[in-house]
Amino acid sequence: METINWLLVYIYSLANLLGKFLLDVLSLIFHFSNYPVKLIDPIGFLMILTIFFVVVIYARRIAKWILIISWIFIAFRIAIVIYQS
């Protein structure tokens, strides 16, 4: 139970930091000084979900190419073994 609590606190802290960071960057770009504090956490959680989504998409693509290249190497190895004997 302690591990789950630690993980949730870590995720919340990360979301809070990311939300503050994005709103600070937006305030520099659009020159506004006050932003709603209630937007920090939802924006941070959306950023975490977006980062997770992008990582999952690219991880599937990378894993697919690794699998294809591995099968090609195995096929070459089998062909080498067959032709050597």
C-alpha cells in the first residue's frame, strides 16, 4: 500500500510541475500574468498522458522493426548453417 501511495504522490507532483511549467511558458509567450491555478493539475495530467501515448506509439513501431530485423537475421543464420553442411 505504501508503494502505491508513493507512486501516486510522484505522479501528482510530476503533473503539478509540468502544468506549472507549461502555464509559465504560455504566460511568457502571451504576456499574461495571472492564470487560473485550477488549470495546473489538469494540464499536467494531460501532458503526462500525452507523453505516455507518444512513447507507446513509438515503442510499438520500434519493437516491430526489431522483430522484423531479428527474423531476417535468424533466416540468414539458418541459411548459413544449411549451406555450410
